[in-house]
Amino acid sequence: MIRVNDLHDVPWREGMTVQDVLDHLKYTYALITVSIGGDVIEPEHYADTPVPDGCAMTVFHLAHGG
Amino acid sequence: MAPTKIDITINDKKITVLEDSMLIKAVIGAGIALPTLCYHKDLTPNGTCRLCMCEIEIKGKRRLVTACNYPVRQEMTVWTNSERVQKHRKVLAQMYLGRWPNVPVIQDVARRCGVTDGSAFASDLTDPNPKACILCGHCVKACDEFIQERILDFAGRGILRHLTMPFGESDPHCIGCTSCAHVCPTGAIQIIDDTNHPVDPDLIRKHGMKVNAEMATLDKNQCCMREVGTANIVEVMDRYDLLPVHNYKFGQHPDTYKVDSQVLRKKYFTQNNPDGCWFGCSMSCAKAVDGFELKTGPYKGHRVTVDGPEYETVGACTNMGCFDPDFIVEFNFYCDTYGIDIISAGTGMAFVMECFEAGVITTADTGGLELKFGACAEVLECLHQMSRGEGFGVEVGQGVRFLKEKWIREGRGDARFIRDIGMEVKGLEYSEYVPKESLAQQAGYAMAVKGPQHDEAWLIFMDMVNNQIPSFEDKAEALYYFPLWRTWFGLHGLCKIVWNDVAPADNKKYAPQLAAKIPEHVDNYFKFYEGMTGEKLDEEKMLAQSARVHNLQRLMSVLFGFGTRAGDTPPYRSLGPVTEEEYLSRAERYDGQLQSVLGLDPAKMTLDEKRAALRAHRESQYQKVMDAAYARRGWSQDGIPTKARLRELGIDLPELLALAAD
Amino acid sequence: MTSPISMNQLETISAGVHAEQARYRGMLMVCNGTGCVAAKGFEIKKILNDRLAEHGLQDQWLVVGTGCNGFCAVGPIVVVQPEGIFYQKLREKDVETLVVEHLVGGKPVEKLMHRNPVTGAINPKMEDIPFFTKQQLVALRNKGLIDPENLDHYIARGGYTALRRVITENQPEDVIAEITRSGLRGRGGGGFPAGVKWASGRKAMEKRGCEIYVVCNADEGDPGAFMDRSIIESDPYAVIEGMTIGAFAVGASEGFIYIRKEYPLALVRLNRALDAARAAGLLGDRIFGTDFSFDIRIHRGAGAFVCGESSALMASMAGRAGEPRAKYVHNVEYGFRDKPTVLNNVETWANVPPILEKGAKWFAGMGTGDVKDNPWNGSSGTKVFSLVGKVRNTGLVEVPMGITLREIIEDVGGGVPDGRTFKAVQTGGPSGGCIPASHLDMPVDFDSLTGLGSMMGSGGMIVMDDRTCMVDVARYFVDFLVDESCGKCTPCREGLYALSRILRRICDGNGVEGDLDMLEAICDTVRETSLCQLGGSAPNPVLSTLKFFRDEYEAHIREKRCPAGVCKPLISYRILEPACTGCGACVKPCPTAAITGERKKTHVIDAQKCIRCGICFEVCKFHAVEVK
């Protein structure tokens, strides 16, 4: 299980990447910052960064409305 | 889809780059410097000086390419300084030196190419001016890409090429943003005058240019403000369940794709230029639709230009259940033309529609208009009535609070239901975001001095998606900082959009609490202030400046009878699900909360019980967040600024103290 | 034609045209190409009609104004069909003779016919004239045979059957494959295989899921070149049909023709042809009643040479300055409006309908190499050239690829006139190279010309005789390119100007040792580092003349002598004693009155007054004026 933003539990599976987690949560907003254990993952690495089981991931959305 | 990665070798060093990235980025990334006179990191490459030329080999074939604009698309070997490259760079450097022998950047680059003498290329055109224009094109690109004015360009063919404004005259459309001078490498463009006499124009310029560069380079991959304006978030709000649909019952709708920003971009927007609302603004979020043929009303059949639509315009329409883009543009036009606020009109109409569908009112009240959700034609008719001062339009035009009180007074339907779904606070209709699942935003809306408009605080993502302000104290802190910050730049005539609708590429380096403030952009505003006034500003000073005004505004609200705890209390629709249908639409979320937060077992409860339990919980939570926010703001538990706070802020005037709490 | 025509009407229309023409005894094809029009071609046509009416022959002879006949050197031209009697250099007063003697009297007029310049023998018929015998017409298949403004005429010559077949019988991919197999390479100069380009465009369109455009480049800017203009003037529907087929193949619904404003006649004909095609339902929505829709808009260029470069052309179409961009990403991916764009030139498009009508194999059977599996592997088909300069038969010619330069210049062109000798031919426009006599047996195809340091270009061919100074030629073309360079990139802007200055000083007799090395070094950098192919090919005139005529450069620099007698500061005129008859013919034309002498006695040129204009040299019938 992966804990995202200390809010959602996403079931873990073998080979899961950051992109898979984002897809699962439908996080499509442009201005997001993903970090795992404090390390920022750059967008170009979403698809090849594996997510370890049991990790805490933060997906920070930068938005303040219109 | 993940971008493809490509391995390339640069001077024997292996590097991995993204497909279609420019070769120069890889070269710079490898720590190798290339000589160039036309490349600028914030502008699209020109490829005109040819000095950054590298020799590459792909599948055994060698060729020369300019690194600045060569997109890497396959594996290759790169030599940045081969004999062939050096030979040509020398000749090119001589050409430059021959024409402009005394320009320092040329001398410098030529020296790096091993050339100090360009006399072989000296001619009648040799210009000894050390500040000569060297035709690098930075200014032309800056005028186009930074502020989209396209006033500067080259004229004259070949050797006669020179920089000019249209027809060789000083163009009145030049807004004097000075971007061109800022990017000029030789000083050929000089700024003669700073009309409003800032103390330190260079400081303002330096930070303005940072914004320009971010807009030119980052916006297209971030919010696309330049392309679609604020409408970019129509689809975002829908996806995150925040787009108001059917008077805030729901947060998304399957038909949103019909009215999202892509539709507007492809079929409607014709203008994409800065509208000058903020002098020199490079974001140009304002959009317009030209040649739109109206189908109703007094201008029926006319082709008109419509200023918009922006996000709130679309949100107001989805709130009414109207997903026809033609309707949205027409509604936009007539609201503007009649001088009617689109948000109030949309939210008000959505309330009327829900009342109509619930049987609170009938066609007998509406003068025959079937005002169901999605009734585009009826909405427009009602709007035209409003403008003419006729029929049902007269009533709707007086707003949600008026209608609520009238219909309750007349004993129509369930008074509590009408109160719950009438989306207004302090008499102002809600703007177009669903705050239901974000406690902080519920307060952000309802506690705003003028009523539920998010220009004090928009905390939905911080709270509901990022979960970065989980405690009441965290929420109270956000409800303290953001309203003051937003009030501050409003006070200085500065726009909010370049604060947070584009973010610096490295904003990620900050921890979320700080990142949410976008420290570098806050600093830009501080520097604008400092450059203008000469006075340094920091967060503390800024908050102090703003708090004086914010508290004064609140006291005026107290004076008018709105600025109290009761006045800050929202309708229940803003806090949670009013109807069964609404509860069921998010049953999983609500049941989960009953279980995890309240320790109840939803399986053993009736729907009514569940709704009642959730409502009691949410209403009490809201009271707590108000308590915390009032405390942080230095206000009484009735929401009134205290005398101590006024003294602290230095606004303890007798008239104000008379209104203040003890 | 006012109503859309259906597919099966083509044959009916064709039969109608033939039946109509059969009502006459014959047709008088009056050349109304720009060259003949300048020589009163329109007036000839009008007078011809008037005279026919006067003689009551208007129902027996049909007068047809055609596009360029090709043999521009001898215009205005009238060809009497069906016999093919070729009348040349007609003056207005000759028309009456033609009508009375030939049409009324039945006796063709010999004095208005073409004569062999060497033997003086008369060539009554067009097919007898050597200028025409080696030509093979594909792109120009309808030249001189139809009224270019008459859609029915085009249909009567088999027009639109290719489009009909393609739309009804082929998948777009089949069309692309057929063009690829034909080996058709871009006639605008690049020689890029058209089928490969179309396939890339279609692929990009499908990948991006966006619009794609087809564009016709009619921005012919080379001095002395008029291939594209003539094709449009003589057969505009061929281009339109070709583009329509191309649009079907790549999936486009919008096409553009970028044509220079200096081509008013071509523009008029093109506009009329587009209108007629639209009215006939051959352009616009649902062509031939199918789901395929396509229309063409004209964009008029302002006459910049650089706008012939595809990316500059597209910038110009988009309303920006006509400047090229780096084409590391090709136009087929990101072209006009940043959408995939397939651009071919006029001649390429005109070749498309016959290829689809007669098959790739037929087309590949002409020209050089075996292109059926690889279009790069040869140059198939024919090529149109505008043959100009010091050659007898200047005009427009279409010859099979692989023909030698010698055949074009000597057989088709009739060789160098006025007893002079051939020195060089420049192919490929201002940035082509000059090829000397020693290479005249080189086959003309894309790869051979490039190998020689020249290029096919769009098909300009300028013949030079021994009175041409090759340094001066290089200077002339470099100066042209200095004017026409857009100035965007440094090597082209600064480098060409430097070349021009060095060449000028050599021509002025101020060249110094080291200049040739300098020229070569600059050429090398301009060629290798310029942003577009205008710059990339600009050094060709310098490099090729340096390669083949280096001794001329050296004579200028070391001996301060212009061997061809062209560069004014380096030459002087002198009258030779025994040859001068004292006729005085040179005295009056001399603009500075530098020539004096008594009648019947040898004249003298005052070197102080002489401005070396060369008029005396030209007018002297006794070769008594010497230039050194």
C-alpha cells in the first residue's frame, strides 16, 4: 500500500511507477510536485521511477484558484 | 505518455537527454561552454549567429548543426570543438569582428574562438560603435515572446538588415516594457525615460523580466494562460470534482468536455494579446471571441466581439447545467452588455433552477419560463427580462438573498431547504468553485469581507488535495496569511495572476508549506515595491501593511451589519450534501468519513441518519475553524477585530475603537 | 461551365470539344505566353480573327490563344493545325499574308517559316524543327495545344481522368506508393522524392491528428528562369489536378499556391482556372460527388528570391517576413501554421496527373537509374528547362532526364550563335555552378549536376560564350545573392558581402595574392554553416568558376588582365590598321566621341575618352576593333 498526501491509500503492485500512482488518482493538473521521502521526482522521470511498497508519497498541487 | 530518452555522446561523455530537447541544453548540461551571440536561455533559439555549431554523427553520417535549435531525436555522437567546427567558428568570428570591431561581447566571443583580428572583413559597413546593434535578435524575440507585442523587427534584406519599428517610426503601441533593452547584449537599445520615476527602475525591470521569461518559457507547459486564459482550469476543476454543477450539487459532469478550454481555444478564441489591464503584463490572460453572431436579445443577428469567456464564465454556466459553448459566449456577452455580474447571474439562476425543479416555484412564478437545469434559451430570456426590468427577471435580478427571503416569507416549500441551497453569504452570490469538501475553503469563502469570493483565499487544493493544512491551526494560519497577502497586492494595483498561475521551474525545491506561497514570486512583488518606493519589504512588513486595511474593511463590514460570526456562516450546501441525491453521489466519501472520523457504522444507518450525522459533524467543524481563524486574526469570537488588535496595528482611531470588540 | 460535372461526363465533354473542333477546317494556335504577348501576341490573335472575318473564314478556321509554345526566340508564333505548319516572328502585317496565301490560297507561306540557321533550309512543320525533335513532353504535354483558360480543352486532352480514377479506385496510400515508385523527384531544386515527402506528411498528419496542407511553390525567382510561369500560363489545370490528387493522397482539404506578383498573366489564368474548377465541382466540397473535399487559395508573393525556400515561403504565407527557419524539423511535420505541410513546385505537381494516368512504370521508364524500389536511385521522367543566354534557340524545353548538356545546348538550343565558341553553362539558377565545355557530355540529372558542384535547381540554364568573363559572372551572381539574402544568418549576410567585395576588387584590377584562398575559405564557411540552402548553395558560382576557370582569376590578379575582355578597368579598345576600312560605322554610336578618323582611312580611339562600353566592337562588321 502507498500512502499519498497522508490522505489516500493506493494499492501497491510490482513494478508500480510514479506515473501509475498519478494515473490511479487521476492527478492530471499541470503544476504538481511529486516527492517520495522528501526527494522530488522530475516529470520526465515519472514513468521510470518505481514506487516502493509502503512508501509515503506527496503530490503537491500548486493552485490558488482564479 | 512518458517522453523518450536518448543517449548521446558529447566529446566522449555519455549523456541522456529527452527526445526533442535542444542539443545546446545537453551540451550545457555536460558542462561544456559554446560560443554564441544569438542564444538566450529564456527565448526560443534564433540559430542566426551559427557560432554554436557542433559536428554530429548519426549512423555514420557527419554533419554540422547549430546546437541551439537542433532537436535531439536519435542517438548521436557530438563534437563541440572539432577541427571543422573550429575552422568555421574562426571565420564567423572574423566576420563579426570585421563588422563590429569594438563591441565587447563580440571581442569576447572572438577571443574564445581564437580570433582577435577581423580586418579581413572590414568594409564600408564596419561600425566602430562599441554599443552597435549586432542583429542577434534578442530584442525582437523578447518583444514577441515576453510581451507578445511584436513591435520590433528586422527590416532590409541581406547586408541591409537592421532593427526597426514599423515604417521606421517610433511605434505608439510600444508599451515601454523595456524587455528589449534588458536582453540587448550590447547596449544598443537605451531607455530614455521612466515616466513615473521609480526609485530603482532596474530592480523592477530585473524582476519583471523574470516573470516575462517564465511566461515565455514555462506557461506553455503549465497552465497555458496565454493560450486559454483562466479557462484552463475548467477541465481541471471537473477532474478534481470542484466544478459547480446544478447549483453546487455536484463537482463534475460528463458534458464538461463540450465547454472546456480546448473547445474555446479551437473554436472561439480569436484574440490572444495583452489587453493592458496591467501595464506590460506578459501573461495576457484576457481572451476574446470575434465575429460571434448573437441568436437572441436586442442585438440578435449582430456579429459582436465578446470579452471572455474565462473560467468563472464557464463555471457559472455549468452551475446552471448549461453545456453549450455558444450559449456561454452569448450569456457572457449579454451579462457584460447589461452590466450584470456573470457570477451573481449564474449562481442566482442556478438557485432559481433548483427551486423550480424542487417545486418551490412554478411556471406561474416564472411567467411561463421552464427554468430547469440546462434551459439555455430560458436563461437568456430571463436575462433579457432582467435588463428590461420586466417579468420574472426583475425578481431574479435582485439576487439569491432577496429570493430566499421572499419565498420563505411566502411560505413556499421547506424554508430550511431554501436556506440550505441559496448560495450566498452576506448577500453576495458564491463564485464558481465547490467548497463542500474543503473546510478551509468553506471559511475562505464565507469569512471573506465582501462575501464568498475567493480573492481573499482559495485553499481547496492545499486543504483537500494536498492535505497540507490538516489541523485547525494550520487552516487558521492559511486563513490569516492568504487574505492578507491577496489584499496587499490588490491594494498596490498589482494582479494576482503572475503570482500563482505560473510557477518558477524550481519552486519544487521548497517544502509544500513554503512552496504554496511561491516565495520567489512573493519576492518579485516585494522588489516591485522596493524599486518603486525605495523601501525594503519583507513578509512581516507586508502583512502589517495589509492587516491595517483588512481590519478596517472588516470594521466597515461590522458597521453595515455583516461582519459578525452570523454573517460569516455559510449555507449548508457549502459545507455538505443537502439532498439525498447529493449524498449518494459521493456516498463512498461520506460513509467513509462517518466511519473513520465519527466512528459510526454507516451500514447500520438510514440515509437520513447518515445525512443528519454528517451535517452535525460538518457544522461543528466549521464553527471550530472559525474559532481558530478569529483567534489567529486577533478578532473576537463573534468575528469582530479587538481593540488590542487595532492598537497593535496602529489604527486605534476613536471611530474604529467604537466598533471594535474588547 | 456552371454546374458540377459528374464522373461519367468527362468523356461527353471531351467528345463535345472534339466535335466542335471538327466543324472547322483547322485551328490556328496563337502563342499567348508572356514572351509572345510582349511581342504583340494578343494583337496577332485579334488581327487574325479580324482578317478571318473579313475573308468570311471565321466558321472555317478556329483561332485559339495558347500558353507558351516554348520557342520563345522566334515569337510571336502561330501554328496551323492539323498540319502543324509553324509560323514565326510574325508581325502584324504578316497576318494578312498568312490568311490570303495559306488559308485562302492553300499555299503555306515559306518566308514566315523557320529556317535552319546554318543551312538555310526551310522547316515548315513544327516537328521538323530541331528545337522540338529531342523534346519529350510530360509537364508541358498540353502546351500550345489548348486554350489554358478552357477547362473543356483540358478535359478533352484527358484531363481529370487521373483524379477520377484515384478518387474512385485508389486508397490514398496507393497513390503515394505509385508516386514513390515513379521516382518523381522534386522539380524545385531539392530533388527530394515526392512520394517519400507525401508519405512523411501523411504520417505526421495521422500521428498528430491534425490538418495537413498541400502547397504549390510558384515563387520562381531565378534570373532567366520561367519554367513554372510557362506551365501555369499554358496548362493551369495540370497543376490544379496534380495538387488535388496530392491532397487526396496526403489527406488535405486545403491547398495554397504561392505565386509571385511579377507573374500577372499566370495569376489571371490561374484564378480563372480555379474559378472554373470550382464551378465544375472539381474543387470545393464533395469533389465528383464523393466525400473528398479540397480547395485551393492563392497567396501572392512580393518577389523575394528567398521566398522560394520552403520555410521562408510558409513564413511569408503566414504574414511574417519571408525568412527561412532551420529545417532540422521538416515542413512535412511542422510547416504552414505549424501543421504538416507538403510542398512541391509547379512542375512537380504538373507531373502528377500523367503519372497516375499512365502509371509509375511509364514515368520511371524515362530518365536515368532504376527507381522502382528506391526513388533516390536515379532521376526519372523529364525536366523542363528555360534555355537562355548565348544560345540560338532560347526558350522553354522539356527533355528526358539523362540527356547530355551537349544535346540540350547544341541540338535543342542550336548552339552558340554569332560564330562565338561555347565557354560554360550555368545550371540551377544564381546559386548554381558554371560547367565548362569539358563536361558537356555529362548527363543532366540531379546527382550528376550536384557532383559537378552545380545543381539542377528549378531548371534555369544560362549558356555563356567566350566573351563571358567568369570572374565577372561569379561577381554578378554573388551580387544578386547579396541583394536577395534575407540577412538572417551571419555567414550568408556577412560572408556574401565579403565575397562580393573581393570579387569586385579582382574585377577592378585590385586583386591581391591570397584573395583566392580567402574566397575559398569564405565560400567554405558560407556553404557549411548557412541556415538555409540559399546560403548553402550561394558559393557555387564562385567555387565552380574557381575550379574550372582558375586561370581567369589569376590573369585578373597577377596580370591585371581580363581574358574575355569584359572587366572594364582591365581592358582597352584599339582599332586594327589593316582591318579597318574607315567606314565610320563606329563613330556615331560612340557615346563619348572617342573615335576619330577620315573616311576610308583607319580610325583611332582616344583611350582617355573611351569608357570601354564595347559599342564599337559590336558594330564593326570587319572585326577591326580589338579588345585586350
